[in-house]
Amino acid sequence: MRGAIDPNVELLPDVPISGPEEDLFDRVPVARRVGELAIAGPVSAPRLVALTGDGGAGKSSVLRMVTSHLGSQAGLALIAFDANSSPTAAAVTSTLAAELGRLFEALGVVEATDKVRNTLSSYGGIVSSIAKLAGVRVDVAGALERSAESLRQEIAQNLEQMGKRLVIVIDHLDRLPAAELGGVLTALRMYAAIPYSSIVIAIDRRMTAIRDAKAPGADPTAFERLVQVELALPAADRVLLARVIGGALSRIGSRTGQDLDVALPLFDPDGGLGLALIETPRDAKRAANALSAAMPLAKRTADLHALALEIVLRTLVPEIDASRLAAREVITDKEALFEELAAGITVQRRAHAARAALRALVLDPYRSASSSSSMASPQ
């Protein structure tokens, strides 16, 4: 094999940030607002706050900052976990119950023995569910005669006596299958009714709505019945998205000696064809990494502007027939090729931006060449 091509290549990780110092997309204000909504008055009122947004928009990063911010505040008891590792509704609620149990035990409101907990856990219906919340101190003998509201109030009294407000933060609920998600939302209705408690979840409403429409037995109204306040994650700033790609191109050029300034107009916030394909921070990272992977392999004679656009298009619009697109220079009927490729992306969410990119790659160079040829021909 020949020598190294780009041994110092830098790739952007697609992982949630660990704190505000890593916030490239100005999400700190959103995180602060979610935290404010979670603990807004009145103190005793239970609530469920939903942070909504497309996949890859940065919801997990926001929730991490929310958790960090709330965890440092006095008077709050905080539980945070990721539902991504729980394949079923039962697994999610079991994790929640275990986390709550550990919390209440640490705060000293759980009986010293397991007898009460085990006895309550053997009861059915709402009594069993509430008991499993933490095995809190309740009257075992009279438990079956008490209402769910009475049990909730007793848990609330424990929280009030501790001087704590409980905040539960759950990420990635939307990765559960549609039927399982419905079960989790139903279970959370019970927890979300406990005074002095708040629940914060992150969810992709668009994808869950699509799945609910296809899943037999799914309840499309479960979300609306559960959530008191919904905050949509604002679209990522176009300038910040452009900076991610521009920075990647600059680093590639510095390492490889390529002049990639020619590709920068593609990612101009004001009408760049490449940037139009990029909607979320995850898109920007994927595009930047794809450029980092492929641009160093470009031939010296390559049109780097067109190549950069093709790389981003193929990365973010996988429905594109890549082999046909790559053969565009030797295919005579450019109009037919454009229509063929465009027909394959009609249901793609980026269809409009993808058509514009296809036009620039397939039709515009041919038309420019034809125009130049006609102008140069003798009359």
C-alpha cells in the first residue's frame, strides 16, 4: 500500500455534549427554559414537560444541561435516566421505580425492612404501582382500602416533609416501539399526578406520530392527555450549521493541501445548496465527517465544488441512485437523468433541496457548456 492519505483526520462525534462549554449550537437558553418550566410554581403542582424536536436536533444535549443545572440547586431531588437501553415499557417503568427507590432510601423515607415493600408490591392495580414507586411508608393493613389519590398524597407529604421537589428526567422515550411507548405514557400519568413532582421528557413528535398512525392499537391522544407544557426545540441557527461545515473544510484543506475554498459557497447561510440539505446538528456532523472521509481521495483534476455537493447529497439523501449520479458525465440525456433521479426522492423530507442540488450537478454544468459552445460557434 502507498503512504498515508490523511493520518490526522478529525471526525465530529455524534454524542450529546457534556456541558455548556461544548455547546456549538446555542442550546443553553433552551436548557435553562426547560429547567424553569420543570420547577415553575406553584411548588406543589405536578407537571410533565416535553421537549420536542426532530431526531438529531440536540434534545439529548439539552436534557444533559438541564440535569446538570437542576442537580446543583438546593431543594430538588433529581433522577435522570436514558430509556434507550430499555426495550419495553415494563423495563422503563422498572428502571424508574428502582431509581426512585434508591432516591427515597437515600433520603430516609423508606422502611428499614423489605417487609412493607414486598407486601405492597404483591397487591394489584394502582396500589402495587404506587408502592413500587419507592416502597414509601404507608399503612399496609389499610392499603387496599385506600384510594390512589390518598397514596399519591402520602408520597407528596414525604416530599414536602423533606423539603424536596422531585424532578424526573427521561430521554429517548421515542425510541421505544409505538405500542410500548403508549404503555410508558400511560404509566407516567400516574407519576405525573404526584404533587411536588415534575417529569421532563424528550421526544420526536413527528416520528412518533408517523409510527402511531401505522401501529395497531396505538393511542394517538396519549401524549396530549399527559403533557401539560410542550417546548419545541428551535431550529438550529443556519450560521452555526455553516460554521461546522466551513470549519471541517478548512481543517481538511490544511491537512491535505487542497484548496477547498471553492466549496465554501455551497454552505453559505444565504442560499447555499449544500447547507439547504442540512437541517439539524446531527446532519451537520454527518456531512462534515463524510467530507473529511472522501475529499482527501479526490483526484487532482476533480471539480471540488461539485464533489463536495455530491458527497453531502449522497450522505443525507440515501434514496439517490449514487451509481447513476456518478455516471452523469457519460450519460448523454441529462434531462432524462435528472428526472429519473428526482423521481426517486419525491417522498424524501429534503426533496426540494435535493432537487436543487441534483439540478446543479446534472443539468447546470451541461447547460453552461452548451451555452458557451453556442456563443463560440460562428453565426
